[in-house]
Amino acid sequence: MKVPVGHYESEDEQAVVELWNRCLPRDEISLNSFHRKIILDSNFDEEGCFVAVAKKEVVGFLLSIRRRYPYFELGLEPGKGWITVFFVHPEWRRRGIATSLLNSAEQFLTGVGVREIYVSDYTPNYFIPGVDLDAYSEAHQFLKSRQYQKVQSVYGMGRSLMDFSIPETMAKRFHELEQSGYRVEVFSPKFTVKVLEFLREHYPGDLFRTALERLHENPECDEILVALRDGEVVGFSHFLDERFGPFGIGKEYLGRGLGPMLYYRTVDQMRKKGRRNLWLAWTTGRAKDFYHKVGLKVIRRHEIMKKPLD
């Protein structure tokens, strides 16, 4: 039985969300999140959102996307497209549904000028930063069979804050940094312009967007911290509830101990605000090694994948 694949329609939303939560148990969403992160995304295009229906039941879903509007300094990222999520009902797998969904997405993206498809480092509204190698191994093998190749390993990390304290050796090093003109402070409105200028120059895109959105919500946000050198912003960190990040230091200030200072002071602020755990959605490479050294453990393994299109 060939299962037809069509474009998403608004009446599909409840069934899609229910199937999503059945198929992706590590990444459940609500109807509110579905609307906020998909339907209200300025880049959403019904032509790139696909639903498979069998016996009047939604049995598969795939969202593909490309930038229709510039994203801060990253612009339109021409030639680049993303598949941010896809899944098939467990009882309907191995019947060609995933193949039909993927074929439809690749055809759509090719038609709008995409030359490379990524799964999936799309910002701002990604759901999973790549394919979860442990929870969704079938999807990983399927994509490999379709010539999608590894771009980067990505890790989710976390730790409990119940026993958190700043190590004595770190506290001593932080005192030395303060003697040299460095300090870390909880954000206050007087830093607004300097924070945004720093992020626009050093971390255009998602870090800049995060700061801008949080400051729109609360111009006195105390879940942002800044690293300063003689009064100038040289680092930024952020948390929201128990989620840590984004986090960044100006390149010219790396290797001086400022990263650990900003990290520990941020986590101390999390603890003071009653947070019991810390987790970050994704990190890579040297950043992963840094977080490991300060006590975080890997809790999820992802792989960003890419396929060039003819």
C-alpha cells in the first residue's frame, strides 16, 4: 500500500503533535511550542511541510525549511536548507513513507535554490541539534543510506547543582583576574548597548538574537551575565530556567581563565535563583572539553548531517 504524502494543513496539528510525542520521546512538544516554533517561524512554508496519511490517520511528518527572510548578520544563507524534524508512526515504518517524505523535501528544497541540506543546525527554531545517535538510531541509518554524511558531532551535557561550589583554586585565580582589571557582573541596563555591540561583532546570529529577545522581555534580566575588561564587555553568558547558554568570550581573551570565571559565576547565579540542575542543548569540540573539565557530563550524542544536491 503506497501511502500518500501531502502538504501540512492546519487541521493536522493535533494529530501531528500526538504522533511527534509518540515517535520522539526525548523531544516532546506542546501545541503551543508547535505553533511558536513552526507555524510562527517567519521562514515556515507549507510547501516544505509534509504529512503522510493512511486510513485517515497521520502516520508521518517532515519539516523542511530555507530562509525566506535575513537572520541578522547571517543574512539569507543562500543555497542552504534544513530538515529540522521527521518521523514515522512505529507501526507504519519500512513501507517507504520516510523515503516519500524525504523525496518530497529534497524536491521542494531543490526547487527553491537549495544546494545543501542540513539535519539540523537551523536557528533559531531547531528542535534537535542533529540526529540523536542513541534514541533515533534508525533515522540515522536511514539518512546515511540516502547519502547524508556527518558534518559534526554535537553533545548535550548537564550536571546537578545540588553540590555546586566554586573550587578554591578557581576562586584564587578569579581574584588574580580581578586584580588585572577583569570582572564578571550580573547584567544591568547600563550594559545594554555594549552587550549588543559585543554580540553583533563577535557572535552574530543566535547569541545576538537570544540577548535581544530576553532584553525585550525584561530589560533588567538577571539571567544574563557579562565579563568585563576595564569596563568593556568581553564575554556574555545566559541561562533560562535550568538551560545554560549561549555563552561566549571574545577570541582575543581566550586562554586567560576568563571563560571559567564567567561560567562559575553564571552557575552560582543559577544556584542563587533556585535552579537544581544545569543542562545545555549542544556543544562541540574544545567547548565540550571545557565543559567536561568544569564538571558537566555528556547526556546526549547528536550528529549534524549534510547532503549536497545536484
